[in-house]
Amino acid sequence: MDSKNNYHEEQNKLNTIKMRNVLAELPSFCRQFFRGIENNTSARTRLAYAYDLRVFFEYMKKNNSYCSQMEIKDFPLSILDSIRREDIEEYLEYVAYYQKDNREITNDERGKSRKLASLRSFYNYFYQSELIEKNPAALIPMPKLHQKEIVRLDADEVALLLDEVEDGDKLTKNQKRFHDKTKVRDTALLTLLLGTGIRVSECVGLDIEDVDFKNNGIKVRRKGGYEAAVYFGEEVEKALLDYLEQRKHIIPLSGHEHALFLSIQNRRITVRAVENLVKKYASTVTTLKKITPHKLRSTYGTSLYRETGDIYLVADVLGHKDVNTTKKHYAALEDERRRKAANAVKLREP
């Protein structure tokens, strides 16, 4: 692979192939919808919509007397006008818990909200195109989302986590067999996540050429496809240099020569592998918090906001397109700062 773009292009190709497979199971008019939204959505978003629509049509086939008379692939566009508001409300109740292929699937308020958003976009496309007469999805209010408290690690928990990555003292006997081989890579990877707040998908997409030690920065591909420079400090610099020294002596598999982080199989490390290694080391740290890669991102965002008080800087560095997303996530810290302001100004000297 010649450039970092190829990694993301490969992901898009995989999503496109998955999309075609799902589309083969959906009514033919769905193709018109996906063509219509192609220019303003990512391949990943369209695939998520396709999965949601498949669940919806499977439910309708099973539970709606009209829909049960034909195969899903044969549903005509006019079927959308036969679906009532009550059908969609019952569908949203159903997705809270259902079974498929011997698996139990649950959706909390956020999952339900996403599924309704998919249906709204779907119905809205055909309604605005004047191809259907009714838009029942628009009549249903979005589920009320309760703001989740951001879980982040305290400074001592970060230190304990990184110490365990370096030492591996609390790992199982089987895990220790691989630890000597991966500890330098794992230290660099977790230090990078904690020291920059980048997403795991951005991390695994990094190529060696994306690291600029002259300016201590990395070039990442953000959600939405644009590139951005993210800068790092001395601790990240040292961890990366140590790993790259080791990386020189590894022969990657063909097609993975440019990947910054390699798996034990010497191919580009995957998002799932990073999630698993974070889980592995987190299990050795005594804390009630469930440590995930996203918690490492939250930890960085919290530290940056506490140090700078600049919510716009935090939004920019984390790659949030809308600063309101950042404000929503860090609302508790905003309130904490406002409370401090109450005692910051003295009206009269005591």
C-alpha cells in the first residue's frame, strides 16, 4: 500500500461489499434511497442504515398481515404507505429486545433513537420526492436520551495502566508469553491514545510516514474523510521512538509495509485487536471503571479541558465537527468551572 488513504479506501471497499450483500436482501426500491444519500453520507453510515432497514423489514414481514404475504425483496414502494405510526411504535418496542440467529439483541434508548433516525431519513427521502403520500416516521418523537456521565481515568489510574503495560506483572501466564514481544508496541499505542485523544480507527489507520518528529505531530484521517494534524508531547514522542526502533527489525506482510502499528502476525493491527489489548491491561488495574479505548479518549479530553478551559480547542483536537457535541459531553466540567467563578470575584475585602 502506497499511502494511508489506501487503508481507508480498503475499509470503504469492505463496507461497499457488505452493503451490496445487505441490499440483495432488501426491497428493490431501497437502492434508490441509498443512491440518493450517497453524496452526503459515508459508506459506513449507509451500511448502518442498511442494517437498520433490514431489521425493520424483517419485523414487518413477521408481524404485519399485508407484508407477510410476500418476500421482503418483493415489497413494492407502496408498502410504505400501508405502514402506520402504530406499526413503527411497536417495532421500536420490539428492538428493545429480540432474538436472531440464536443471539439475544438489545437496544437501549440510544439504539432505538438510531433506528428511528434511520427510518426517518428513509421515509423522508421518498416523501420529499413525492413518491409516497404519508410519513408516519416523522410523527414519532425521538426517544429522550439521558446524558451519560463521561467515564475518565484519574491520573493515578493512567499511571497504573501504563505501568502494567510496561511491566506485565499481573498478566496471566499465557498473556506473559506474548508480553515481551508486544510491550513496546502496546506502550506506544496506549501512550499515543492517552496523549492525543485520537479515535482507535484513526490510530490503526496511521502509517509510519504520518508521524512527524520534527513538529511532534501525526496526520490522521478524521470521521468524514478529512485529514488533520494532531500534536503530541515528549512522553508520546519517546514511546513512539522506542517502538519504531523495534519496528525496524520486523518484516511486515506484503501490503502492510507502511502500517505504523503491526499485529503479532505482522499485518496492520485492527480496531478489534486494540480494543482487546486495552481490555487485557485494564483487567489488571483495580478500578470500578470499565476501561475502553473510548475512555482513554475521554480522559485526554477531560485533561485538556481542565488545563486550558478552552472548549473550542478540545472540540478541534478531538475532531468534533460541532462544538455543541463537545459541550454536551463535557457539560459537568463546564458547570464545575462556573461554580468556581462564584468565588473568584471578591466584592469587598474581608
